[in-house]
Amino acid sequence: MAYSQSLAQQIRKILALKLPPQIFEEELEEKKLFGGLAFMIRGKMVLTVSSRKDELVMVRIGKEMEKQVLPRTGAHTTLMRGRPYHGYINLDIEGQKELPYWIDLALSYNQELTK
């Protein structure tokens, strides 16, 4: 199953609004990763549009933020091979309704990683 092209396009539009033009044009990469399409800045993953049917977006926000946001509707612990993958969360359809919020968190964490 392929990732959602429309969801990937929605993410591109949000990133274009939130990132400085130079970073959007020169440092944002798209790579096939985790069976989907990863959006990366300075070589670090920000989020991924997955090909999985049940949870389509994985967002990298860091372990500390993960603990704070898991109670939010639509946010779930990311599992890899049945084990928690801390520092990341999966967004279901409900969570994706707040995609700009999640992208803000992911971009903030990405900045910490790439200082």
C-alpha cells in the first residue's frame, strides 16, 4: 500500500508556511523511510506519512514532549516491531485534524537536534 499523496501534499503546504523559505527550498528533503515518505530537515526526520492504514502520520517530537502529548485525542505511542519507539508518536485520523500543531512540535524538536 502506498502512502497518501494528498496527506503528503497537505504536509508540504503546512511546512511551506511554517519554515523560512531558504530552509524549505534548500534543507527540506523527502525520503522513502519506514514504508512511507519522510520529511527531513538537516538530515533529521521531522515526520513520516506512512503506508499503514490505521495510523498514517508518525511525528518526531522527543521523549519529554511525548509524555505530555499522549493524552491528546488522536495521539498514540509509536510501536516498532511491537515495542514502544519513544520520542515519536503516531497520529490517527483525529490527530491529523491538528496537523499544524503537531508539525510545530516536530519542527521545534528538529531545531533542538540540529543546533
